[in-house]
Amino acid sequence: MNASNPDVRHASESKTPAPGRKAIFFLVVVACLNTMGMTIINPVVPFMTLQHLDDPQNLALVVAFLTSSYGISQLLAAPALGLLSDRFGRRPILLICLLGSVVGYLLFGLGNSLLLLFLGRIIDGLTGGNFSVIFAYIADITEPEERGKYFGLIGGFSGVGLIIGPSLGGLLATVNYSVPFLVAALVILLDIAWGFFFLPESLPQEHRRLTISLQDLNPFKQLGGVFTFAHLRWLLLAGFFYYFPFASMGAILTVLLKDSLGWDATAAGIVVTAVGVVDILVQGVLVGRLLPIFGGVKLSIGSLVLVVLSYILIGSVALIASPLLLIMGVVVFAGAGGLVENALRSLTSHLAGPHQQGLIGGASQSMQSLAMILGPLFGGLLYVQLGHATPYWAGALIVILAIISVMLASPAVRIHQAAEKANDA
């Protein structure tokens, strides 16, 4: 795909360097902090937002708009971050992203108005596409057949963030709602200092893009360009259909727990912590073992079927106020979701060329961001207008579209795998 691209320096064939332990360790810590920062607000944000509302009935909708503001910002910035990392290297872009998160957390934590809450989420969203840079870094320093293992490792430590974030948010919220954000900002500042002095660059000069135009940074142009690659189109759509209801659930789950079960921020934090525990076990232990056995396509489809089941269970909590149903739903979702994300990511990375990891990763992140814009708004409106179970049951139907998309992508995956075997022969 890159043979005729004048914007890329081509290097002689060389083996991908073995991943440095220090670099991998730094990346998994960053992944953990990313997820911690995103989830630390989940138990707290409805209660912070409620302080600034005249009508509590609008809570779910305002929370949905807050979540969507993050997604809009990420949609606009994520492709540019991936492309800029293809041009200037992964290290500087990653450190700038972390600095943006610090500013976003401080604004959100210290904000005394809805305007500052929105501003904090927007700034964090603009620099929150750094997962695409992290995965591009991993792709730079690993062989294709090893990436599933390292993607799973990153995912596993993201699960650690899922535990720390909600637990910390729920616990420190008993002191003051601002404290979790200040702690998160301080920890990420320390991580920036660590990366500045010790993180090596992964993308050599000869593999970087020579130029980037302003048009190249247009997120919609990038998405349109990526969709011209038939073998990636359906995988990107599958990711969108998976993340759309996921974003909806993430925005309103705490509201559901408050309305249906009467739980507070601490109890909601415990629920999301349970999700993190399962996520660690699945991504840290099972992904690397299951991907080679079943392959990305079969693992994606099987896991998506379980995600459908999980949404049905969680939605049922609105009709039957049963903590058991809730626990079953979130545990099934956590396990299946970890498998889906890594299987799709492994397939997408494997099909992308060596000089397009940042570009394709940024496009994939943008599809996720688009889902994070539309999903919370969709879920919030359904929650308020049609009933508390509706967003989850509608989400189950949307995930079925993700299953169909993976099925449509499978012929291109098989062709690519056959071509690789022919080249190796």
C-alpha cells in the first residue's frame, strides 16, 4: 500500500527491533493512567454535575453531553495525533498528550461551573487520542505475530486503571469531589517527567513521513481516505458499532445505578472496579492465548455475541432492581469487551502497512471518538424519553451490526493471510 507514497522514507528490509523492557513498562503505565483518568470521573461526574443543575431531571442528558464533548474533541484530534507521530516520532506526541490530560483534569477538578467542566473534558479529549500513538509505538518495536500479546498486555494494564480510577474516585469523593482529579494530575505529571528522561523514540528517521499538509490533518479527510482501503473498512465499522453502545453505557451507567438501585458514588466505583478486575484477567492472561488459537475473526464474533447478552442483562436491571443481574451483566461485558477490543485491534494493525500504523491507529481512534460523541447522546435521550432499559437493549441490537461487519471483513482477512503465507514460502 505504501510503495508509491512519496511522503514516506523507505528503509532497507530489516527485522523489527526487540521491544525494550523499559519502553514497554512505560507504555503500560501510561495505558493504566489513561484509563484511570477516564474512569476516575465516572462515579463522580453525575454528582459534580448535579451541583450545577436547576432541574435534576436533566442529569442524564447533561452527563451525556459532557461525555460527548470529550468524544468530539478526540474525533477532531486523534487522526492528527497519529499522523503527527508518523512525522515527528511517537515520543514527543505522547508526552504532549499527557500534558494535555493534566490540564484537563485540573480544570475539571477545580471547576466551579458547568462551563469549566466542559472545558476540562474538551482539552482532555483533544489530547486523549494517545492510545493510537501507544499502539503505533508497540507496532514499531514488535513483529506482527507478537503484537496481539503486547496489545493484550497494554489492555491488561488498562484494566488496572479501570480498578484504580473508579475506586479512587469513589473513595476520595467522600472527602471532596475535586481530590481525585488533583491526584490524577499529579501522577501524570510524574509520568511525563519519567518519559521525558527515559523513554526512547521508537520510529527511526528513515521510516517517518517527510511532509504533512494542513489538509492531511483534516480528520474527515483522513477517515475518508482510510475507508478507501476495502480490507480495513469493515473492521473500522465493526469498531464503531461496538464502541457506540459502549459509550452510551459508560455515560449513563452510574445514573442507572442511582435511579434503579439507589447507589451512591462509592458503590458505583465498586461496580466499575469489578469490571477492571475481570478486564485484567482477560486481557492480561487470556488474550495472548486465545488469539493464536481462534484467530481475530472468530474471537471477535464470539466475544461480540457475549457483549449482546451483557447489554440485555444490564438493561433488565431497570425493570428488575436486582444487583445480581447487574453484576452478571458487567462481568460478562468486561470479559467479552476485553477480547473484542484486542481482537479487532490486532486485525487492524496486522492489515495496516508498516508506515501507516499511526495513520490507521488515529483513524481507528477517530471512529471510537465518533461513537463517543453519538453514543452518549443516543443513550441519554433514550434513557430520558423511552425508559431506563432502552439504551442497553438498543445497544444489543447495534452490537449485532458489529458482528455482521466482522463477518464481511473476514474474506479480506483471509486473502491477506494467504498472501503473507505465499510471501513467506
